[in-house]
Amino acid sequence: MRGSLSAYPIGMELLTDYLPPSLLLYSFAVAVFAGIVKGAVGFALPLIIFSGLGLILDPTVALAGLVLATVSGNFLQVLKSGLGEAWRAIKDFRVYIGLVCVFILLSAQLVPNLAPSTIFLGLGVPITLLCAVQLAGPRLIIAPAWRGAASVIAGVISGLMGGIAGTWGPTTVLYLVAIETPKSRQLAVQGVIYGLGSLMLLAGHLRSGILNAQSLPFSAAMVVPVFFGMWIGFRIHDRIEQETFRKITLTILLIAGVNLIRRGIMGS
């Protein structure tokens, strides 16, 4: 699905040529829900879009649909948290952020050569295992002496997952929880990590061909329902207590992970 943008009509016809109206409406509904969760807990937007669209669409279409919405949603989150807090997050998490960005850019080039089942299982299995363990009771807490090494390992894994499946939120959230980042700071830190990473995702998939003349309008159209959902989610965020916040976060990840595994095994 490559070509020149000038070779296609502009507007709704361009979208309906890419997907039928029923699938567009379904995609926009998924985007609204993803935006609500993103605004409420600060993450999971690309994971929910990828998992939701992946129920009925090819993973490359799902991946294309989440890119511009992810970029826009993440920078909206950064602006809400404040630029001063964003700059402090960049300084404090510079190693993690740098590794995420580099490995997103590199791994995005692998997507056109991977089978859909590999993408779904590669993302679903680690998410499900990590979340199930934490929800079962034990909490992974990384001692201060090991946090430097943990940031490198988590950064590489997050970047690989981000480039291949468009979502580096699961490992980012688990990492932030494990180093006991307060809820009040998580939203700003996640916004910066996701915002800079999403720019690498955009660059990577413009190069890989996942984003092209046909898929770019669809990706752009997903921004509006995501923003509407985030507007709702921001109003929910301030009412969530720290422990409730943690459990909601892990539960959302667990459900999405199981769905990805199901998709990878069943192929539908």
C-alpha cells in the first residue's frame, strides 16, 4: 500500500477506500476508549488500540492506526503535566529514554518481515506473565543499587516492543512501579518517555512503509477520538488513589496481554 498522497482523493473517501465505514466506526470507538484509559492512568493508549484493532484487522493496519494518535496523545499528556516537570523527567530518566528511542527506531524496520502471530505473541506473553505475578501478590521492587542496570535492561526491551508492536507502555509502567515512582510523578514521566518514543515510532514507520499514502489519513483521523477520550480520562485521574491506580494499571495490561496471546495462537 505505497504511493503518492496526491494520487488519492482527500477526505472521507480516502478513509473509506482504506477501510469500510463499519470498521472505521469500530476503530474510532476503540480510540475513544483508549483515550479514556490514557487520560486516567497515563498509559496503554497504543496497547489498547493495537489489541482492539488487532481483533479484526491486520496488525500492520492496527499499527498504522495508532501512530499519530500516540504522538499527539503523548504530547498532550506532557503539556498537562507541565514543561518544567517534563524537563526534570528527561534529566532523571535520560538513559532509559535514550535506549527506548534508539531501539524503537531500529526494531521498527523488522515489522514488514515478521509474521502477525510473532508480533502478537512477542508482546502478549511477557505482558501477561509480568502482570499476573504482580497482581497475585508479590510486588517487584528494584533496590536503588540495581536501578541503573534495570533502566538499561528495561529500556532495551521497551524499545524493541515499541518498534515492533507500537507499545512500550507495559514495560515502562512495570519499571516505574518497580522503582516506586509516586503516582503524582508517573503521569509526567510517562508522558515524556512516550512522547519522545512516539516520535521515533513515527520516523521508524515512515521508513518501514507501515505509514504510507493510504494509511496516513487513517492514522490522522484516529487523533480526534483519542483526544475526546483523554478529555474524559483526565477528569477521572485525580480521583484515583495510589494503590487503586496500581491495580487498575496492571489489570488493564493483563487483559490486553491475554487478548494478544489469543490472537497470536488463534490467528483471529
